[in-house]
Amino acid sequence: MPIIVNLDVMMAKRKMSLNELSEKVGLTLSNLSILKTGKAKAVRFSTLEAICEVLECQPGDLLEYSREE
């Protein structure tokens, strides 16, 4: 998939666990895990906004485009 999710990188930089992020964002652990592993087919802007607010980052810090060869 050409979109790479760097949620785990930002969580590590902020020293935040998936459980803690889940509680602060208000998403289930399973939904965050799907996003973190890059298996999500879509993400709502409201979800992206909540994650960015909690992790104090920009959407570009979480999502990256990579060309498929």
C-alpha cells in the first residue's frame, strides 16, 4: 500500500502506549491497532484530528506516501 502509517513512531516519540492513546482519543484498542498496523482502508478526519491533538503532531507526521514500484 502506498500510504504508510507512522502512528507507532509518533507514539514512541511521545512515550505513549496504545492503551493510553486509546483512552485519550476515545477509540477502541482494536480500531487503533488496525490503524497502527496500516490495515485500515480509511480514516475519518475527526479521528485523525483527535490523534493529532493528543500526540501534538501534524497529519503529515502520521501519514506518508510512498510510490509502489
